[in-house]
Amino acid sequence: MNSQNEVIVITGGAGGIGSACAKTFKNKKVIITDYSQELVDREVARLKGEGYNAVGIACDITDKNDVEKLVKFTSESGDFKALVHTAGVSGTVQDVKKIYTIDLVASEILVDAFYDLAAENSVAVLLSSMMGHDVPENIAYDLALQNPQDSGSFETVNQFVDGSSDLMYNFAKRGVLLLTQKNVNKWGEKGARIVSVSPGVIETAMALKAAEEHPEKMEMIKKATPLQRNGKPEDIADVVHFLVSDQARFITGTDILVDGGVMVNIKSKKS
């Protein structure tokens, strides 16, 4: 496979983490996708201006037909190397069904659709969250989280979040961890890998909005972080780049927590 012809698909490619991820792949062809064609065009133009081989297409990742168009666009653009799935919403959306659908259901739609392109040495990298690690294992909701498109799955999970958008975000991100594990053997049969990355508090537009709504909580997390700072999009992008590379060729079915160490302290305070 010619590395120059390898294609990296980045969902949420116009966002802070997605954009940072794209900038680590200067020797590949990058497909930027996001919900707005205007945002996609702007990001593609910026990348091209910096010497990147970039193209783009808008996609509603919750719509299977739209995702199929993205898969077709990818297959026509070169040799599929990686899906980097950074698109998502936070609890600031204040709509538990929307959070569940965008953060979890869409993740499974993408994983299932790109499986058709998966081949030896290709990889799917899904973004979870450190908050996914804050939800304990429980068969009462884990089966629903692992199968988010099944009838009644949302209703099952919704019983445990008590209408809280922030809690639903945490549960949806635990679901992403479970999806990674669920698909590891299936992808492995093709010689392909699937992994997840769990960011801590990263200074993106989404995180800054959360900071405005929960300033005390955000400051508490920063103080509890051993590295004494919030993360930057580049902190996640560099890990994603490694996971996509052949240097990570034996890493699959697992999650990489990139949180400055804060979950160690959060969990120790709970115990």
C-alpha cells in the first residue's frame, strides 16, 4: 500500500481535536467530515493552504444513508487507513436523547459502516472520555450501551441518568469503550484494529462552554489533575497519530486514558 495514497477519515474534523488530529497526518490524504459543508470547506481550505492533501464532505453521522455516502467517498479517495472519530456533543446540549444518539448510536453506525473498508493494518480510533471511566460496570445497562441501536436500549440507559445530560454523556462514553471491546475480534479477523482514546479536560470550544456552565467543577478537576493543567487538542492528536501508525500495530481492543492523571485522584476520593 502506497502511504501517500492512504486515507485518514476524521469526523468532527472542523472541531478543535479533529483539526489537531488532521494536522498530524501531513504525509497522508485526509478526509475532513463534519455536520456543516461550510465548516468542512473552511477547514479543507485551511489545511490545503498549509500544504496538506485534504478533501472534505459534510455528513450527518446519525444518518445511515449519509454515512454510506461518506464510506463511498472514502473508497473513491484512496486506500482506507483509519477512521478517527472525534465528533460528538457534551452535556451542555441539555437533551439526553440527542447526546445518546450522537455520542453512542452514531459511533456504532460509523464502526459498522467502515468495517466494509477495513483491511489489514487499517484502524478505527474512537474518542471516548475520562468520564466514561466514571461509570461503573453494571449488566443492568452495559448490554444496552453495547448495543445502542437495539430497541429499548435508550430507554434502559435513560432510567439510570435521571434526566441529567451530563450523566447521559458519561454513560454514552462508557458505551464507546464497550463498542471498542465488542468489535475487536470482528475487526481483527481482517487484520484491522479498533481502539479508543479517553481525553480528560481538553481546551476546546466545547470544554470552554462547559467551563462557563460548571466553573466550580472545572476548576476542581484542574486542581485535582497531577499535571496541574488542562489538556490541549495536540495532547490528544499526538496519541491518535501514534495509534494510527504501524508503531501501534499490536494495540487493539483497548482504551488509552489521556487525562493528565486526574481519574486516579477522582477515583481515590470516591473509594
